[in-house]
Amino acid sequence: MATLKDVARLACVDVSTVSRALNNTSYVHPDTKARIYAAAKELGYHPNVMAQALRAGRRHTIGVVVPRLHLAIFSEILQGIEEEGRQQGYATLICVTEDNPATEKECLNRLRGGFADGIIIVATGRNGRLLRDIRASGIPVLQLVRKQELRISSVTVDYVSCGYDAVQFLYKKGCRQIGLISGSLHLAPYKERQDGYQKAVRELGLDENYSECSEPVNSFEYGYECAEQLLDENEDLDAIIAAVDIQGLGAIRALTERGAKIGEEVRVVSLTGHAVGGMLETSMTSMEMPAHLMGSKAMRMIVEEIEAPQAQKPGLQHLVLASTLVEREST
Amino acid sequence: MATLKDVARLACVDVSTVSRALNNTSYVHPDTKARIYAAAKELGYHPNVMAQALRAGRRHTIGVVVPRLHLAIFSEILQGIEEEGRQQGYATLICVTEDNPATEKECLNRLRGGFADGIIIVATGRNGRLLRDIRASGIPVLQLVRKQELRISSVTVDYVSCGYDAVQFLYKKGCRQIGLISGSLHLAPYKERQDGYQKAVRELGLDENYSECSEPVNSFEYGYECAEQLLDENEDLDAIIAAVDIQGLGAIRALTERGAKIGEEVRVVSLTGHAVGGMLETSMTSMEMPAHLMGSKAMRMIVEEIEAPQAQKPGLQHLVLASTLVEREST
DNA sequence: CTGAAAGCGCTTACAG
DNA sequence: CTGAAAGCGCTTACAG
């Protein structure tokens, strides 16, 4: 790769002049400029971003930590992040943790210390302290989807309303025995959706139907098992709410195998709204979270924080967006 | 952030000694070492990766260019890339192009010139020349999934066999009127799958049934429309092959709406094998591509090329993996 | 209008 | 065993 020095030599000027000409950072005589441009072109010069970054103390890179990409809403969120980042001149570095705290820790430790100017974390497995450490060391950190640390800015969805609204909706459809398939209650999104469910069910004076399978996970199989269990325990069950779509797919599968008429005998709602819901034989009603928007908002917030002058950093911000109900055939 | 200099000052030694101690790069007196470690710990020192990178001329970062992440096999591939990269000590930078050549070009231009030590490109929209340029400038480039440039290393699947095998499989199931839903024939994976289809159909003396909808895209709606068209044009159609899963979902949807018995009257096979296929009411048979493996292989190949001494660069390599048929209910 | 110099934070021959 | 110096490729006051 050609460097500034090479261009300078070819154009018979100092490197500083080349830098000024190429960056348009102060007046350079047109003739000199022309020579420099010609030289740069001839050599196929591209500035070395690393050197620029070292100089500026900024890499224009944001690290994103996600639990997984495949079959999850995270991939859509990530697209939102990346797109907005590109527009703002920031590159997006990713780390996939599989919800493993050790992997997450490893990722975070790499990201700090120069790999990224800021970190958007979608997972969060017991590394709260590390996160606060990183933040304290001057690297902006933002939680997305899962808000575990109150002292760290976040972009989330109103999960309580999400659960609440789903129950209300089903109630209006005539459902009286509504089951819930959730996830690990250590994770805020699951806990809060369950809170919303509980609130609505109690207000309406309905029975609470929880699935209590072993280790809650975000998977098709888990959705399937939980649905089986809910149906076994309550033969009057007339609705199932699943925290995430692939659990919903599992529930639909279980219902299909039992020959239950989905959307009539038993209604199904997902609380996450992955686009696959609309592509099924029986398309699935869901509370859709504005995934792309959440990603771009998060990126914008973190870039703002990075670029704000030291004196006027925005401080703690929690942005909460709303889910919207998209009614489909499963209800 | 504390720097080497800070640590040196606190430990009362030269920065070079700190560097040597921390990197274990030559003998340092145990006492000095202890002081240095203590100082580093006290200051919470983390080396500045940028500076290291500038010095070493290597960033330990690979750029990955993908058409999209959501609802595509690419997210699984990307997980494979990232995981392997992490193990090899490389970070993964992503760029989402939406198959837009201009966006792709922008991404590539950023990635060169220091953003990445190597580039894995999954898209490829008419930027072959730029790719060769980048490669010529010393940055390894690797094509994944789509092989457009013969002079650039690649990891792909044997798409011809994939199409061929699907037809053979359906033939053995008794199908005689097999329709194909493909994608843009400018893209090698689609073209080759179609070639395989054609080869098998001709060998077996069957009719060729192509969907000829307007602009081929990788979408649910496109799959739906094409299926409709295939069914309208040939009322004896007894099988549909879809290039990618979400087209397959569209086809299944179309069949469902017509009341056709999937897996009996009309069989459906996808040629890509996104995991969602196994989670449907009628689970979908598919030729599964080893997505995760493709990602990790690609990462390993490019790291090898980067780290090989100048004298013994591996040179052009094309790795072709096999798809495997996973039979499910749709056939 | 342009050059010479300093410095971003690190590593690594070179001395001693 | 450890320090002083040079240099990775850039940018930016500071002179002139």
C-alpha cells in the first residue's frame, strides 16, 4: 500500500502538504494540489485508517455484542445498527456470545482498549460490573433489548405492555384460559413480559397458566415442550402466548400434531415479531418490536455520546419503544 | 485510558521494559516485573490495540460483506465466521449491502486501507474489478457462497449437484412434473442450481417447468407468486423446488391456500436449508448447506493467507462443500 | 502557500 | 537485565 510519504515523494512536496491537500484542510496552491492528486491517483493511495485512528484517538468503530444471529430478531436489529453506523461513518464489529457469560466477558475485554469507540450490548450475562468498568474508563456503553444495568443507557421495548396488551387482545377474542411460554426470568425482557401477562390476567380475573419446563430457552423445542405441558395441564386452554417467535412455532407445531384448530380452538400470539411469523401456513399474530428502528436509534445514541464534546455528554438515557400488534391468522 | 507511559512512570522504568514485561518478550527481572504488573493492575492498563496494529501493520480484523442478515442463511454463516475468528484472535467487521452494488462498493472501499486485514465477500454485485484491485494491493479477499470471480479464492457449495440431487430425489418419490423457483441467474448459486435441475430433468426425460416471474428475488412473496404461476401453467405439477427457504415458505403458503396436500399431491424441496425449515407446520425437506462450517472454513482460509510468510502464500483456492438432503414432511 | 517537527501508543533492534 | 532511539502512517500547531 502506498503511503503519504510515497505520494509526497512523487509530487515533490512534504507529507504535510499532501495531507492538507487530500483532506482539504487548508489552502494549497492549485498547481501543487493537482500534482498531489495526480500522484495519489497514480499510486492508488488510500489513507491508512489505523494511523488516522491512532492520531485522532478514535476508530470510528462500534462493537456489538449479541447472543446469536440466526433465527432471532437480533439479525434484524443488527442490520439497523450497521446501516445507521455506515451513514454516520462508523464500522460495526460483532461478537456472538451464545449467551455464555465467559464468551461475553472475552468479547468485552477485547472491545475495550482500542477495538471500538463504543459498545452496544444486546446480551448481558452477569457482566454488569465489567460493563460499568468499561463505561468508567471512558468508553460509552449502551444496552439494547435487554436492560440489566440501570446505570447504563438503554434502548428497549415496553415489555410489560407487550405482555399486557397480548392478554387483553386475546380476552377480547373470547379467550379465558391463556397460557404463557416465557424465557429465563433472570433476563429483563422475559421477566417483564411475564409481569405484564400477570397483571392483565389478574385484572381480568383469569387463571394464570405458566409453563414450567426445565431450563427456559429461546428455541423451537422449548416452545413445543411448553405447549405440550400447558395443554396437558389445562384441557380448556384456549390461547398460548409465546415470548419469542420460534417458541411460537414450536407451540403451533404441537397444536398441529394434536389436531387443534389454530386460531379457533386455540389462539397463538408471539411477543417478539420476527418476520417469519407472516410466512407460515398459519401466519402468526404477534406484538412486533421495531427491530430495525431500535438498532438505528441505538447506534445514533452511542455516536452522539462519542462525538459530544467532553463538557456536554448527554448522560444516562433510557429509550423505551412500543410494540405494535400485528394480527394474523393464528388468532 | 492508561498508557504504557503511565505504567512506566508508576513502576519507575522505561516504557520498553514495561512492554517487554507485559508481553513476556524477553527476560525481565522478577522484581521489576512484579512492580510493573502491580502498576499495570493499579492503573487498569489495557494495551491500545490501534497502536499495536499500526506498529504490526495488522489489525487482526476481517471485514465481511453480506447481502442481508435477516431471514437468510447468511446469519448462520456469519456466526461461523465470527466464532472461528474469535478463536484465531480476529475481530469481525460487517457490512450489509442489500445486494446494492453501490453500497457494496462503498463498503469495500472502507474496508481496504486499514479497516481490515482481509475481506470475506458474500455478495458480489459487479465489483469484480474492485475486488481484484484490492487483492492486488495486498489484502486477501475470499468469496463465500457466491463465486463470481474465478481469480479470487472461494468457499462454496456444489450447487449443480444440489439442484441435480433434488430432482433425482423427487423423481424417486414419483414426481414427474417438477417446477423450479430460482433467483437471479446472474448470481452463480442460482444459475448453477438451475443447471443441475436442468441436467437431471433432461436425463430423466421430464418436462422443464420454470417460473418466470418478473424480477427474481430472495423473498417470500416471490416464492408465492412463482408457485402460483407454476401451478397455473401446469395443472399436473407434482413438485416444487425452491432455491431458498423463504421462497419455499411462499410456495407452501400458495399450496395451502389452494388446498393442495403438501407432501402428497405436491412435494416441496428447498435448496438452501435454513433451520426454519424444520420448524414449520409442514416441515420442509431441504438440501442443507453446511452454513456454519462454510463460515469457519472461510475464516480459517483467509487467516492462513494473511499470516503466511510473504514467500509461501497459499495462492488461489476454491473449496467446494456438499449439501446434504434432510428429508422432512414436505416430500 | 509550504516545510520541519512533534506526537498519537506501541514494539524492537541496538547499546551497554 | 534495562534504557534510549527509531519508526509504524498520519495530522496539526508552529514557523517562515
